[in-house]
Amino acid sequence: MAVASSDTAIRTGRITRTFLYLVLILFALFYMLPLYVMLVNSVKPLSEITGGGMMSLPQVWTLEPWSKAWNSAQIGVEPTGLAPYFWNSIKMVVPAVAISTVLGALNGYVLTKWRFKYDTILFGLMLFACFIPFQIVLIPMARILGELGLAGSTAGLVLVHVVYGIGFSTLYFRNYYAAFPTELVRAAQIDGAGFFQIFWRILLPSSGPITVVCVIWQFTNIWNDFLFGASFASGGGAPMTVALNNLVQSSTGVKEYNVHFAGAILAALPTLLVYIVAGRYFVRGLMAGSVKG
Amino acid sequence: MGFLDIDNATKSYGAVEVLHKVDIAVEEGEFLVLVGPSGCGKSTLLNMIAGLEEITSGEIRIKDNVMNGVHPSKRNIAMVFQSYALYPNMSVGQNITFGLEMHGTPKEDRDAALKDVSKLLQIEQLLDRKPGQLSGGQRQRVAMGRALVRNPDVFLFDEPLSNLDAKLRVDMRTEIKKLHQKLGTTIVYVTHDQIEALTLSTRIAVMNGGYVQQLGTPKEIYDNPANLFVATFMGSPSMNLMDVKVRANGNAIFAETTNDAGDAISLTFANPSEELKAHDGNTITLGIRPEAITDPDGADRGSSHVETVENSVMVTEPAGSDTFVTTTLGGTECIARLRADADVQPGQRVPFAINMEKAVAFDPKTEARIN
């Protein structure tokens, strides 16, 4: 009896499993369809696309749309390609991510290990940064950037993104450090370590997973931001997203869809790379932060 | 003037006073144990000595220097935490020398100190490992090493053994005691375990509800508890308490109660004090430790007042080294501690020898001991 019943259990298990995999594969294909369309069309000549073969594999393989998108496509009035704007984005993202992550870590450290009166209220107020829609702050931010003399500069964009990013990075690090044993901080105090020494020597080295989470989150958000880039950066100083828009939306000449597809993939590549390199830690870090908080 | 003076130290959180005028003078080389149930204020007091919590009023002095408001790192103290609080990202060696590094000790001196301490604690082979790779006992040693290397005036231990399993806890207890005898350092040790308190200390402060209930040597605390709380908290199984009537007959004072059959019995007090005589006719609480109720063959031959009472056995609990027997005296259950090979069965009526020299009397109203 026992043997027979376990036999059937295995068989039903196998059937359910096959069904599950089928469904999952179907969904995966469906989700990957847009990526397929983009990749396929970025490596075929324009004539094949306009001829109606958007879903088919290219008859002639070419990398020309990629080099054109990178080097020589018409962005606004200059035929520069996306390359200079890519570097604009890097120059904006790297400092903005670094500064907002470090500040978030410091905030989290203070809010959990150097508690003061009304600290939870302050933390609650900081969390508003996560919920305020970007559009609301456009005009006041433009005014502040003007007063600071940062209007239209990359430094100005960095400032905007740091200010917006602190809310999230503080949330991440506060929740992570809330689970960090306070006894360690006390031991370090007795050992004679100061405020920053405790931070650099004890807390930060143990913050790997949450730092990765924070960096991925900030990097993706800042890299993909369009609104601030379009509002606060002008002409040659615009980030990748704005340049891509200018490339695709240009109202003169022929619409080079293959170049557009290549440009769009170029614009998405860095965030993809960050996910592939650090994605493993992303899930782990999210879990670590969510255990206590 | 002691080595470490706790002088009327009080701690309040807002309007709530959690420690009430604690007054303890610790001599150099003393091993003081603060013991009490959860929430009695023992850890708060330790943190106040460490400087991790502020003192609301009163003073704490180390070597006659007032420590109020002095930063923990400048008090020349070292602390061993319950969780050991080893820095997870540093190796054992770095953990031990971190404090020296923060105090600006040169590298050669740090290495020399690390060598001495790791030899003393036999952790030389562990120095390159991370805390995560150590067992509980090893972590405990590293935590002690980190405290020892600083060569502090006062060592503070915050329930250091409570995370270890039972056997290791007993081993480390002996280890700590050995270390104290060898180095002669001044130690303040917090625990909720009364056995740890009795075995380790040179003096114990029993705390409850933010008050020091009694301060004394382990023997004083155990034999002459100041009140009912101390009597029941210290000792395992705890002291038997029963309501008895005091009856004076000339110079002799009797405690009148009943055995389990309801027959009246009277127990003679060994050395009745004037205060006890004054309670003639009153009901008092009589406290007798389990080991003072035993089989007649196992009774203390040096005692001048052993009373023998016939009583029946309710439950026997052989514990290897002793046999614990539950019986009834004066309507309340009592635990007697018999020899391991005492031949008693539940339901039997056997004679019990009660050593009245070890009996203590308490006033049921004030709960204080009647001297």
C-alpha cells in the first residue's frame, strides 16, 4: 500500500511539475519578446524594418546601427551620437550614487545607534522623500539651483539626485542597522573608538549586502531618470535618457528605427550590467534589511 | 573609601526611578556579583559604572576619581558583554588589540600584549580567525582577552555565561574564578544565576526592584538572608518557608506547627534572640533550607539543635548526588535534601532531622529577618 501510494504521489508530482514549467516558460518568452524585438531590429538594415519584417530575424546582419547610435546619430542639432551623453550620465550617476549612499549610511547609523529625541519623527519626515512626486519639486528646485549657481550643470543634477536619493538610502540603512547589535557599538565606545571610527571600522565593513541594494536602487533610478535631466540640464550637458529622447523624437529626416533600437539598448546597458554583477546580493540584502525594522 | 565607590547612585528615566540610592564600596581585588531577577536594575547599574548610561544623581568613583560624565574609554574599565560583541569583520587578533589601537598604543606594544593575553587564555592558534568561525567557548575567551589586554582598573561582566550550554558554563565559571585568583583584578559581574553568584563572588549584592536587598559575602547571604526575597531568590531548591507560632517557655523559644497528620509539633530555636522572644504568641515565617531537613543519619553532627519529626514522603526526586524529598510541614510543602542512598519511598512515614541552628525567622508583615 505504502509503495503504491508513494508511486502515484511521484507521478502526480511529475505532471504538475511539467505543467508548471510549461507555464513558466510561456511567461518567460512573453516577457522576453520586447527584448527580442529590440535586439533583432538593432542589427538589421532599415529597409528590412520598413519592409514589414519587424519580427523576423535579419537577412543581412549589420552592426552599423550600433556604431551610428553611438558615434554619429543626429542628437538635437549636432551629429555626435549618444557617446558624449553617455559620459554625461556617468559623471552624474557615479557621484550622486556615492554621495547619497554614504549619507544614507551615516543617517542610518545616527538614527539607530545615536538615538535622540524625536528621531523617529525625523526619520518619518525623511521618508516623505520616497513618496513626493518629482513634478512637485521641479519649480522650487529650479529656483534653488539658480540661486546656488548650479542651474544647467551636472553638479546641479547630482545635487537633485542626492537630495531625492537620501530618503531611500536612509530607509535602507536605518532598517539594516536596526538589526545590528548595539552591544558592538558600546564595546567600540569602551575601546575608545569615536563616532566616525565606529562607523568606518565597525559598521561599514558589515554593511556589504545593504550597500549593494542601495547602490543598485540608486543607480537604476538616477540613470533612468528623464524628468530632472530634461528640466535641469541643457543641450550638451544632458544625460543619456534625454539624448535618447532627442534622437528618437527628432522631427526631421528619416526615422531610423534600427538606430533607435540600438540607442535604447545602449541606454539600458549599464543598469542591466549592475543587476547582473550585483543582483545576487540584491535579493540577499533586501531580505537582510527586512528581518527587523 | 573603596577602590570603586558607588555612592548614592540613582537612575531615573523621566519620572520613573529605576535605581534607588545604591551604595556599594568595592575594595581592590574584590569580585562583586550583582544578582537579581530581570528588571531589577543590575545591568543598568553596570552600564552606569561603564559610562554607557548617565547617572541621574549620586556619584561613581574609581580610585577616588569621580566618573560622572567621563567617557567610557577614559574610565580605564573593560567590559565583557553577554553577546561577546566581537567585531565580526575583524580577526581575533584585531578584535583584541582594537582598544589599544584606538588608544594610540604603538604596534610593537600591541603585539606583545596580544601575545601575553593569547597565551594566558590559550587562544594563540585562533588569532587569525574571524569570530564567525569560533565556538561559543572560544568567543567567550576572545571577549575576555579583549578586556584583559587593556589592563583596566575594573572589569565589568554582563551575564557573560548565559549564552553557553550548561556544561561549558560550569567550565568557564571555574576558568573565570581561576583568572581572578591569578590576576587579582577588581571585577563587577552581573548575573541572574544565583549559583554563579555564590560560586564566583567574594561579595554579592542581591538586587530587586531597583534596591539593593542585601550586600554581603556568599555565606552571609546564604545563611542569614536579610529578608524573604533574598531567602527565596538565593539557593536551589529555594528555602522552605512555613508559618509557625512562636511560644516562649522560660528561656527556650519554640516554633509551633503541625506535621502532615495534623499533630502538633514544636521545634526549639537554637539561639533565640531578644527580638524573637518579643514575638511570643505571634505568627512568623520560619525559613529552613532543604539541606537542613534530612534523614537522621545524614544530619549535621556538629549541630546543637536537631529536631526529629515523623512525616510522610510525598515525592522523591533522586538527583544523583542527593535525593530530594517533598513532604508537608505546617500545611505547606517542604523540600528535604537527603543522602543519595537514603532508602525512602513515596507514601512511607520516615523520621526527618531538622537542623534548627540553620533556621531563620522572618516577620511576615515587613518580610525582614528577625535577628
